[in-house]
Amino acid sequence: MDNQPYNPLHGITLKTLLTELVDHFGFSALGQEINIRCFTHEPSIQSSLKFLRKTPWAREKVENFYIKHKHLVHKA
């Protein structure tokens, strides 16, 4: 039984979410939309994941951006 049927992020890992955003928008555009240092100064998937896992407010911003733009980045 699915315990989170209405959670739009259910089953999506942070790494998958971030990779899809970077593949679609790139770090430069993400840094303009979400002004956090891990996107604007020497960005990488690994350093961004490390920062986002430790920083709830930044992770929430990225997750909300993903949900808002999911129709653009979602790979069927």
C-alpha cells in the first residue's frame, strides 16, 4: 500500500531530482532561480547534494522548484 499517494516527490531521490534539474536548466539557470551558493560557485552534483542534505531550507526551495517545473523536466 502506498503511504504517500499525494506526495509529488514520493519515490524520487534527491539525486534524481537534482540531476533532472541540472540536465534541463543547468547550474547557471538554477543559480539565477534559486540563489544558493552550491549552484553559483563551483557547482557540482556531489557538492550540491551534500549541501542540500544538510540544509533543510535550501532543499525545500529546490524541491518546490522541481514540483513547479516537473512538467518540463520529467522524463517519461
